[in-house]
Amino acid sequence: VRNTDADWVKWAEQEPYFAVLSSPTFYTANLNEASLESFFQSGVLDIEYLMHTIRTRVFPGFAPRSALDFGSGVGRLVLAMAAHVERVVGVDIAPPMIAEAKRNCAARAPGHDISFYNEIPEGEFDWISSVLVIQHIPPAIGLGILQTLLSRLAVGGVISLQFTAYRTPAHLQGAFDEARYVRFDGARLDVLDDQEGPELRMAMFDYDMTAVLSKYADAGVNDMWLRHVDHGGHHAFWVIGRKE
Ligand SMILES: C[S@@+](CC[C@H](N)C(=O)[O-])C[C@H]1O[C@@H](n2cnc3c(N)ncnc32)[C@H](O)[C@@H]1O
């Protein structure tokens, strides 16, 4: 299975903003005040959407005091979350992302209680969230991370995560790049053996939603809301739930 952690350190070193939102506007060479403003404004809109969805679909009284953003990148969502909670923790595998996120938070939200970690810290959070992250982590690793995230959710807290679950055939090439041998029996494609794919990629992986939902249930998150999203052929689900 591909070492996506190493990919992310390289992305963070080379193109941290484009790696978060893959539009040419966010290549380092193109960044300016206006493009950065739209970058961070997109985070405000994402968090407003989540807050609204949680309050209308999952828990009307949602008023978290602490939040954890998993895969926090350059702080796009951490900054937006800081407007809603007293304490935000960002977690990212790539140290250069954390360094950039710290610079952004110091400049854009001075005085807020925002901290960053390379790994998921101990402690409990009222809100655990992750956007555009788990899809890039192989499920063999991602399901373990999901279990750890769920274990950090406070009773009464809400978890809002995105999972990709299937794709149109146009997006198969990415999977084939990692395959040495495949078998196709007319109904099912299996990777028999994998290999190191191209040097730097933004790999995408599809999750078995039964495996995902059973982890939520095991953690006492039985009240769940799902929404399907088509990211241009990568089909994803928001899974938002509250721990009882
Ligand atoms: C596409 S970016 C999204 C960043 C942020 N969630 C946002 O929407 O602004 C994915 C981020 O997840 C981080 N990441 C990838 N794998 C990770 C892992 N296993 N643990 C923690 N962070 C990870 C990457 O370093 C990168 O910063």
C-alpha cells in the first residue's frame, strides 16, 4: 500500500495551497492577497455549511467549545472553526503544512487558542471534523485513524467526516498506477499485487461504508446523517453523527 504520508510532506514542501484546493489559482507562483482571501473564505463557507447541517440535521443545540480538525493543511478550516469554538486543535502529518498553518493563524486569528500536532493528541473534543483528507489515506490505515478519532469524541459531541466510496471508470487510472497485476472476472476487479506508483501523486481511495459505519456504531455514535456528494466522478459521503 502506497506511503501517502511521504507524498503529503512533498506536497507541503512544494505546493501547500494547491495541495489543499487543486486549482491553478493556488499555485505558489499565483498566490496574492485576493487569491488567499478566496482560499480562506472557502473555509468559512465550508464550516458554515457544516454548522448549519449539524444544527438542522443532527443536533439543534450544537454549541461546541473544543474542536479537532484532522488533516488541517495550512489552517483553512481551523481558522474558520476558531470563530465558533474556544479551542481548536489541528492535526497534520506534514510538518511544513503545520508551519504554514501556524503562520496563517498568527496573522489572521491572533489571540485565539489554536494549536497543532503531528499526531492525534490525547483528550476529548466536542467537535471532530475532517474535510478532503480521509479520501487520500488508504483504508487499511484510515480505518484505524477513524477509530482513534472516534475515541476522542466527548459524550454528546459531534463528528463530521467525509469518505470517498466509489468512482466512475474515468478515475480508474489512479488505482492502476499502484497495481502490478490485476484480475478482472467480468464483475469484479482485484489488485493481485501492488507496486510503487509514480513518484508524487495525490492518491484517492474508496472506503467500504459498512466498515466505516460499524466503527461509528461501535463508538456509540448511533445517530447518523449521511449526504452523498459527487466530486466530479469520485463519489463521497459526509457522515455526521453524535455520540450518545
Ligand atoms: C487536501 S488537504 C486538505 C486540508 C484541509 N482539510 C482543508 O480542507 O483545508 C489534505 C491534508 O491532509 C493531510 N494528511 C494526509 N494524510 C494524513 C494523515 N495520515 N494524518 C494527518 N494528516 C494527513 C495532508 O498533509 C494535507 O494537509
